[in-house]
Amino acid sequence: MKVIVDLTVIPLEVGISLSKYIAACEKILTGAGLKTQLHANGTNIEGEWDVVFDAIKKCHETVHMMGAPRIFTTIHVGTRTDRDQTMDDKIMSVKAKL
């Protein structure tokens, strides 16, 4: 099943800057062959359900290995059964109405 996910991973108790942890996750996501779109408060991910969620698990494992004792993550998940839809499709639909 195809899925579009909005993922925000927040390592806790590691200081103020989180960019090295986010960069590590981005490498995992792209290394898994997933289409991603980084934004100011997270990452949009497009792909097959199992591949996406396996990559999210690897992000957690990696961030913990990097020294984060705790991680707070939010995940918004969208699926459709009536047709295929990409992140780009969704954005273009809104932009066409502006």
C-alpha cells in the first residue's frame, strides 16, 4: 500500500541543535529509495507502507545510537484506495486553486 507520511523526529536531552540527527534520518530515508521533502518542522515521505515504516524505525535506532536517550516523534499518515496520489499531486492541486 502506498502511503504519504509527515514525520517529525525530536531527539530529547541532546542540546539545542538537532540538525545532525535530522540529517542522519534524511540519509536513511533517501537511502531506502523513498521520495522525501524536507520542511522546516519535519519531512514528508512517499513510498510503500513497509519501506516507509522500516525506515522510520531505522531513524529511531540511529538517533538513539547517536546518543539521544529519548525521542519524541509525530507521524501523520495518509493513504488512498480510490487512486494513486503523490505529494506533488497534492501540492499542485492546492496551487491550482490559489
